[in-house]
Amino acid sequence: MSPIKTNWIIITGGPSTGKSKTIDHIAFLGYYIRPEVARIIIDNEMSKGKDLTEIRGNQIKFEEEILRIKMGTEKEAPKDQLIFWERGMPDSIVYLKSCGNNYNLALEESKRIRYKGVFILDILPHYEKDYARTENAKKAKEIHEALHNIYIELGYSVFTVPVMSIEDRAKFIIEKSKALVDS
């Protein structure tokens, strides 16, 4: 069975590459976005008084919940609409692998849908730990490289987004994305 083609654009990269700020700016410019599922889960659980250790204490369970939500969200999203997604299904392959869990379902789902474009943000010069991150700079770099590799393995041409201002990164992604969607 052929994969379902979409007009979706994936913005990915390791922790602390500026994905959230870039996608927030894309939304500010009036484009439809889907934020990172992990941050939604973390923010929701923290609003209930839980801390990061409680939320991410069982990393396998955490990653499986992300995958479950991503699958539902992708199933419901309009395939012909230009949507900028913070992280795609292949990201779950990398994160499930990194915690030693089975990633077959994430791999199957990654092959079921075809994104219009994939953009990986270059690593910023200084790793910043924030309220939602548990990775150190070394682990973040490993994840970044694994993300790039999985998208290539799945047959995507990956656009590298250099380090520049949030506004310039958003403009770079939007301009290239419009060309992809129009082709």
C-alpha cells in the first residue's frame, strides 16, 4: 500500500535546537502548527502539580503516550492542509530506541504517511536545559544525529536550517515549504 501523501512540514532536531521558538513564530505569522506532544503532556501534568521526575520517571511509558497521541493527531489532521509540525512520527522511533523500547509501531506509522518536507534545525552553540528537558548536551547531540539519520533512512530529503534568528529560521522554513507544496 502506498503511503498517504500530505502537505505537512516537519520541524525537528535534538533538544535545545530552537524548535519550539521557531514553530511559535511560524504560528505568530498566521500559519497552522502542531506543537510538540511531549511538551503538551509535560505542561499538562505540571499544571496538576507533578514535577518532571514524576512525569518522565518511566521514560518508556512517557514515549508510548507521545506515540499514541501523535497517531491520533495525525489520523485526524487534514492531509491537504499546510501544517507545520514540531516533530514527526519518525522522532518517536529515535526516542523509543533511546530508552530501549520496541519502536515497530512508530516505524509502521512513519511509513504510512509521507510528509511534504522535513527541516532539521542546526544545534545552537550553547545547550540550554529547561523545565522539560532531561538530556545533557552529549545526549542531545546523539538524538540530533539519530533524528537526521532516521529521516534519511525513510527516504526524505532533509533541509538543514542554520543557526540564525528565530525570525530568519521561520522565514527560511516557510519559503522552502511554500515551494514544496506548490511543486
